[in-house]
Amino acid sequence: MGGTWRRAWVCGVVVKDPKARGVAGSAGEYFWAGAANTNFWIDFQEELIVIVMSQVFSGESRAREIHDQVRALLYEAIRGGERSP
């Protein structure tokens, strides 16, 4: 993508440091987690956009655990086997 990316609050999207939350990722990424576990995040440092769709409400499944596993496996793969928190 051309142009300059900006890191800020955009349309209710949250900007976080994933390491502070104990999950894989890069500082300055932003994400959204929808009510039915429809999640996405954008990691500028890794030039990565991820969309994980579950369509289940909290308490109805292990969707959050599965999303965390997707995140961990993805970062392990793109960082050459480096394990994240």
C-alpha cells in the first residue's frame, strides 16, 4: 500500500501494545473485537492484516482461545519460530 499509515484512534478502533497484554504482536497495532467474536488486527511493523471470524457470542464457545492461538501461531511463523508471550 502506498502512502503513510498513521497510528491513532480511528472509528472506535483500539491501539494497543500487545506485549503489555501478554500476547504476540507489535507495539502500535490496532484491533477490533466484535460482539460475536468477529475480530481483526492490523500490525504495521509486520505489514500484516488479519481477520478472524467466529460468529459466536462470548460464553458459547472457545472462540477467544482459538483467536489467541491463531495470533500466536501466525507470529511464530512469520518471525521464524520466535515464540511470543
